[in-house]
Amino acid sequence: MSRAAGVCSSVPNLRGEFRRRWRSLVLPVLGAIFVAVIFLVVLPRIADYRDVWGVARGLGWYWWVALTIAAVLNVATFGPPLMAALPGLQYRAALAVSLASNASTYIAPGGAFVGAGFQFAMLRGWGFRGRAVTLAVAVTSVWNQFVIFGTPAVAILLLTREGGRSPVLETMAWIGFALFAAIVIGFAIGLRSDSQARWIGDVAARVLRNVFALVRREPPGLSGDGFVRFRRDTIELLRARWHWITVATLAGHYTVYVALIVSLRATGVTNEEVTFIESFAAWSLVRVLGAIPIVPGGFGVIELGLTGALVGFGAPNAEAVAAVLIYRFLTVVPPLALGAVFGATWQRHHPGWKRDATAIERVEAGR
């Protein structure tokens, strides 16, 4: 009798496990099909790949040098934001963490959440205390969202002043601005007072307890008092280093745009066909779509959206597709390859303080 009851009770567990495995298989397959359709069906209808290859082959050596410089500049700006948010972290270590976490977002679904978890794990593995790591990862993540969702509003304003109009891009800009406003308001509310921070922490802890109870796992140790401490640490960090964090974050994002504008000019898309402001608007607004974790890395979404926007502004089809594919190669492949190497060898890139706990405490105390 007891064996039969045990078998019956295991049936729901087997069904739940089957559903979880089915979902884990279906989503990647659907994503792969989506990407394949974009690259094998949609983009070739915009421009024949033979014409695109002809554009790429026609690039002079000086353009390849310029493209290489743009790619190096993009990679080099990965480290400074984390250095600014975690004083004492050396450039090599910050670069390793940032590139490895960036690479993880292309491999696993979840986007920025996966990258943040990867950063936390590496920094904790090097011996940094949890509070300092959580603060640095949270602040850099929020600043990244500020730039991603705040830039489109600036781009559309510049585009309107130039006399250009694009209903689709304007709609995306409003969506991005709404998300930007929500992030700003939520961040401001959390920092406004200890009582509000405690209330937010208590609510978040209750929600997470209920969510983790459904999957029968131990929830993270969040509490209202923990959010109060986090609020005070955040205010202290931002008072001292908000300008360095902002400059480093802007540099990290806008070197990506530099890679796009160099790709456009290299493939022959002139300023008369697509101006700097038009390309900036297309780039900033399509990145809003790329920030939504529909497909890891935004593959397919960014290529199609950016190509369509550039063609809509006046870029020739083959040149637009060539520029977008070169741009994506420059901004995806080098960081992804280096990130994979850094992720596999992350213990070799520690800041040199792991053997000296007092040094870590001195650095964190100096904040």
C-alpha cells in the first residue's frame, strides 16, 4: 500500500520535471528557428548576400584598420564601469569580470540577470565581501539600464530637431522612455528614506519567499533591514563616485556606436544617405529591443531592426546589411571570444588580494 502511494505521489513530480525539461528544450529551439529565419530568409530578401560580400570585399586596408581600432576600443571600455563602482579593483580583473559576464548573456537565456550573477560569483570567488559586490553589480546594472532606455529619448529629440520623422522609431522611443522613467522612479523611491527602503525590502522578501516556496527552494536572505543598509551604502558610493561611474558607463556604451558609424562609412553609406543623428537614433532605439531577453544577445532582432531602420533612412540595401553584419561581428565576436577565455581562466585574473584578507578590508574600508 505504501509503495503504491509512493508511486502515485511521484507522478506529479515526474510530470513537473517533464514540463521543465520540455520548456528548457522548446525555448532554445524556437530561438534558433527565429534566428535562422532572419538570417536565411529575411535578410537575403533585403539584400543578396553576394552583393553584401562584394561590399565587404571592396573595403580598403585603411577601413580595416579603422574597424580594428573600433573593436579594440569597444573591448577596452568594458572594465572601467566596474572599477568605478568597486574601488580598488584593478583594470585586468575588471575587464575579465565584465567580458566573462557579457559572454554568459549570449550563452544562457535571461540577459542582464545572468550577467549580474556571473559578476557576483567571480568577485566573491576572488574574496570581495558580499555587500561591496552586490552594491557594485547593482549600481552598474542600473546605470546600464539608464543609458539603454534613456538614450532613445535624446536621439529622437535630436532627430526631430533635424527634421526627420519615423513613427516606428518614435513609438520605440516612448517605450524606452517609459521604462527609463520607471527605473528612475523606482531607484529614487528606494533611496528616498530608510522607512521606504525597509518597506520595499520586506515586500520583496515576502514575494521571493512565496516564489521560492513554489519551486521548493530556499529563498535568498533578503530583509527590510538589508535594504536599509544597501540604501546607505548606495548613497555613500554615489556621493563619492557617481561622476566616474556615469562617464565610464557612457564610454562603454557609446564606443559601441562608434563601431556602427565606422562600419557605415567603411561600407560606403555616406552622411548624405544616413546622417550621424539618424544612425544614432536607429542604434539607440534598436538597442531597446536588444535589451529584452527574447533571444540571447538579441541575435536576429538587432540585425533586422537596425537594417530596416537604416534602409528606411536612405541607406542602400546591400551596404546597410553589410554595415550591420560587420558592426555585429565587431561588437559580438571579440568580446564573446575574450569573455569565454576569461570565464574559463577567471581564477588566474584575480586582483592579487585573495591571499591577504586584510588588504581587501582596507580597500573596502577606504570607500
